[in-house]
Amino acid sequence: MPGIDECLLEAMRLPGARGAALVDWTSGLALGTVGESPGGDPEASAAETAELARLAAEHRAFAPAEGTGEDADPEDGTDPPVEDLILSNRDSYHVLRFVWTSFDSSVFLHLWLGREEGNLALARIRLGELAGRLVLG
């Protein structure tokens, strides 16, 4: 099971990867970064993407319908509220993949992909796999 650094380096092997980060969406802090950062400042990028993640996570409009989700356990409150977010612009994609943790599930992987070289479907699948194997603690 990979730790943060190994996970981020593996994400950077995806075609078109420009940068990757693990971010705590409640504080806006980057727990790890690799490669480039949108805007050139990894801490500012982490804070800005955390705002977007927090918005999606805290609004019921984006929550799964009641009674759905095979692994959801409403008693433990550890399932991420959203699976992933995808934001696109003229030259890139931003994929934010929420990570399940045994404590409070307030982290996500942020992958920045070049639009021409990147494969959005592959990135989404691989980030899901990485999030499932990531060891935090």
C-alpha cells in the first residue's frame, strides 16, 4: 500500500500529468505535492481546490440519494461525501478524487492533466485505484 509520496509519483505517470497533490479539504493544506501547480504556487492551489471540494462535500445537492451506496455506512461517517469532481478548461483537466480514510475522510487527490495529452477516463480510474490503496497515518 503506497504512502502519500508514492501515490503522487504514481499519479504523475499518467499521460498528460502536470502535477498532483493530496489536500485536506477542511483546512486547505497540501499534505503532499509533486510536479507543477496551477498558478505556480502549490499552497495557493491547495487552498483554492479545497474550496471547490468543500463546496461539493457540504451541499446535499451532490450527496448520494438516501439508501444508495453499497459500502456506505451512515453510522461511521467516514465515507467521502462525493466520489470525484472534474473541472475542465481550454487546456487542462482537474480531477479531484475524494479519499476514504479511517478517521474523517477530509482529503482528496488533485490531478492536473494537460488536455491534449491526458486521458480523462484513464485518470479517473487510476485515481480511484490510488485512493483505495493510499495509506494515511
